[in-house]
Amino acid sequence: MKKSYIVILSAALFGWASCHRTPDTPTPTTPTVETLEVPQPSYFPAMVYDLKSNPLTTDGFQLGRSLFYDGILSRNGTIACGTCHQQAAAFTHHGHDLSHGIDDKIGMRNAPAIQNMAWEKDFLWDGGVHQLDLFPMAPIENPVEMDEKLSNVLQKLRDSKNPNYPELFKKAFGTTEINTERFTKALSQFMLFLVSNNSRYDLYLKGSTNAITATEKEGLAVFKQKCATCHASELFTDHSFRNNGLDMARSTDQGRFRITQNPDDLYKFKVPSLRNVSYTSPYMHDGRFTTLEQVLDHYAKNAKQSATLDPILQQATPAGIPLTDDEKLKIIAFLKTLSDDSFVKDWRFSDPGFGKSF
Amino acid sequence: MKNKILWASAWSFLLLLFIQSCKSDPDPYANNSLTLSFSNKVGSDGVVLGSGNYKNAVGEDFTVTTFSYFISNISLKKADGTVYTYPQDSSYFLIREANIDSKKVVLKGVPTGDYTELKFMIGVDSLRNTMDLSRRKGVLDPGDISHDDGMYWSWNSGYIFLKLEGNSSKVAADATGNQKFRYHIGGFGGYNTKTFNNIRTVTLPLGSIVAKVGPAQQPTIEVVADIAKIFDGTQKISLAQYPTVMFADFSSTVANNYAAMFKISGVKD
């Protein structure tokens, strides 16, 4: 007898549930939910990206990895994200002052590193994009980068047999549907997982006091005193936009002004993280410096006075940051402790075989 | 006896669940609809893309090759003063001169009543400009086919509210020899930093004719957008002087002008 109650009850519950289902939408098959956890080092600031809006899964990450290295995102198939963001160079374009895009066109700025993206609040040197999921459209639609329309990228992915993107989307999101949200969120999943927190400096932070040398520790002390106002926190950026005194005489790049149209923002660029800085040469938004020595020389003696020059750089006469040769050497020694060898060699982040890096 | 009671209660529970779940939401307005029919003109002439020749307020000749704009956040005022706001998630439309279907905006499920005033936003509100992509479908999806002529700035996250392009003999030739003018107007006020805000709201009284909506009455409100007003409003704009207006302060002058380009030309039952 009791059994029949259970049968009736379950029938009722079934009826209740089935009537609440929205019509016309097919029930998605449950995706393989092997979740991925973004490492969150205790000494990093609070995360900016809302992981609840895009929970990381192994399949989502693998899809994003494929998209990241596939030239299908560009008009003629030659340029992938991984073309200008190469792992060995901490996802920058090694050896290129300005990024090198489709039809040998030269970009406007130096390709910045892709690392610790979950902690970034603005993207691009001028902060024109404020959310990681909205980022991929910028290089895709830029005429000197990938020169493609997003709608066409989605269509090419739907038609793709090798890789079989509809199947990869199904694995990641439950159905073969390919849309803007899924596309960009898969790319976000790949980028969010690119966390660099295994440098010698990280070992030092975690308590291995001998992970960095005495000279490097002295460099750290000078760095904290002279650089850490802007290159703040253990991410080595305060995420602000500043004019650091680069000579803009021959440049038409107005920096943050392009986004805000506020004259106070003329020639301001995002303060970049210094993690993996030894891999990310050349330096500055236009890649004008090839060595860290040149960068420090700029701050020590070549900062140029202008209306929007950062007030911190105006405290000294001449403008800039006074640095002795010994201090420069020590700072550079310290900066090299931020190199994360395991990050640039992690096979999980590598090109699965598209070969679009050049 | 005990069994019977148990059976009865189980059955009634079952019934109750079915009634609860299968009861359709009462929507007395399911068959109601109101259509906004947009027609784009220059003065009194209809727009013919590419070939139509027009003159602006400062006497410059021009043609129109692209004319598109977002209409959003639609609301309707009844004769009794109450306001009906169309469901926000469904209240975004991209009117494109190049696409006839896009110029008919069908509002479904509008409550029965006599409507006397139409209100909408030209552009896309700041909230929707910054929302998660899961909340941006259809014309709000930057990967939608309707965006192929570019109604989204990927380099400066945000929608282009209005795009007007064409040629004029008064515009200096560019490197390719074309004498094109390009007006791409957007700007929702900025995300992390305040910038100019070109969102404009338009209120259009229907005048003497009332749009009567009911199960058997599905009126059409005819709305005209006059491109001539874009060059002639709070400030007269010369194409020779301003051949390109995009993300810059002057775009607000253009937005102020086009805020007054709409008028009601009629209401049909």
C-alpha cells in the first residue's frame, strides 16, 4: 500500500515539475561538470571577476584554449589570440614593440601580458573594456589585428568540423549552440585560469626566506620605497592610469583620453603588473624600451614634464624618480624574482597544435 | 476506512499539484498588440539609401548610405494619466533603414486602454551597456547579425546609439578619394570613469487621435525620424566642418539635435 502512495506522489511531483518547464527550450544535457578552481593566493587582493557568472570547468577551459590558439577568429585564418600573446613571453608578443596583426599590419600598441586576469578591473592600455567577457571582440574587430566580424566568427565556429566546435561547445555548455556569451565566456575561462603565482618571490612570500638572495631583498626594499606607489600590492599594479613622463612628441596616441575624452587623462596609460616582467620585453604601451635598464633610466633621468605628468613624478627635480646605479641594479635583480618559470612552461596553457605563433 | 481517507488525501494532493502547476497565468492581454511603425525621412522626402539627394540646413548636399538607431525603454501613457512600461528585457529595438522588418516594432501584450503618449529612449541605457552578456540577446548581442554594420564599440565597450553615414560634395576627400561623412553617436556615461552621456529620451504626445488597444484593436503608431533635424536643432551642423563625429564631446551636440527628430505622423486602427 505504501508503495502506491509513493507512486502517486512521484507522479504528482512529476506533473508539477513538467508543467513548470518552459516550453520550446530543449533540455540541455548536463555538461561534464569537472570544475576548475582558479588559484586565489591569500596575498592577492580581492578578485574582480565574478566566477559565479562563469563557473570554470575542464571542458570550458579546453574549449577556451582551443579558441585562444585558433586562427579561425581572424578574417583570413592567420591570426590567433596566441599570435600576439605567446606563452613563452608571459603571453606577450615577444620581439615586437607594437603588435603584428593581419596582412602584416602593425598595431597601435604593445601586446600586454595575459596573467591573473581575474584581478583586472579594466582591459587594454587605455581601459576601454571593463569586463573580461567583453574583451575578445576588441582584437577580433580591430582592422589591424584580426579584422573579422564577431557574427562571422560565430558562424565559422558553427560550421567547423576540425576542431568540431559544436561538439566542444556541447561538452562545455550542454548543447551545441554557439553564441556570443558562450564564445566569450569560454575564452574567459581559459584566461582566468592563467594565474601566475609560482615565482621565487611567491615562494618568499609563502615563507621560504631563502628563496630570494640578499641583493634581491635589498632590491625589494628599494622597490617598495620608489616604485610600489603605482606598482602596488602583490600584483604590482594599483590598476590606475598614469602619465609616466614618456616623450609623446611623435605619438598620436592619447591614451586614456581616447576613452574618457577628459583632458586630464591625456597620455595616461594603465599601470601594468610587473609579474613576469623579465619575459615581457619590450616595455611601455608602445614597446619603446627593450631592457629593464632603459626603463629605469627613463624614470631616473628622462621623464618628460607635461600637463598630465603624474604628480608623484613631479616631486623630484628634474621630474622622475631619483635612482642611483646601485639601486637600479638591485631593483632589476628583484624584478627578476617575479619570473614564474612554471607559468610560461605550463603545458596546460600551451598551444594544442594550431601553430599560429610567429 | 483509514485507507480510503489516505487514498482520498493522496489524490487530492495530486490534483492540487496539477491545478497549481498547470494553471496558465491569467493574461487577458495576450492578443493585444500595438505597433510602432518607423519611417525615416529627410524633411518631407523618404530616405532612399545611396541614391537620394538631400540638403541640410546650411545648404550642403548629402546622400545617406547608412542610417540605424536603437530605440529602447518604451512606455505608453493612458488617457487617465497612468503609464504602462513595456517589459524592460524586451524593450530594445534596432531600427535600420536597410532592413524593412526592423522598422516595425510590435509591442505584444499591451494592456487594454486608450493611449495618448509614447515615450522611448534613443540608445541603450547605461545598465544594459554594462550587463553580463547573458542579459544581452537579439539586437543587444554584439555577435548578432544585425550588428554587422557595427552598432557596438568593441574597443570602448558600449553601444553605438545612432549611426548616420553618407556622402557630400562639401566634405573633403579622404585618402581613398571618398567624400564621406560618418556620425557614430554613443556614450552611456562611462563605467569606471564618468564620460559624456548621449542617452536621450523622447516624449511624443499622440495628439488628437488616441491609440485604442484591446483584444480586437491593434493600432499602429506611425513615427517619423527626420534626418534633416540631425543637422538642424539646438545647433546647426555643417558637414564640411564636422565630417566625422564619433566618440568625442561634439557628439552630444548631435545627440541634442536628434533628440528632436521624431514626430508622430498618425495613428491607425
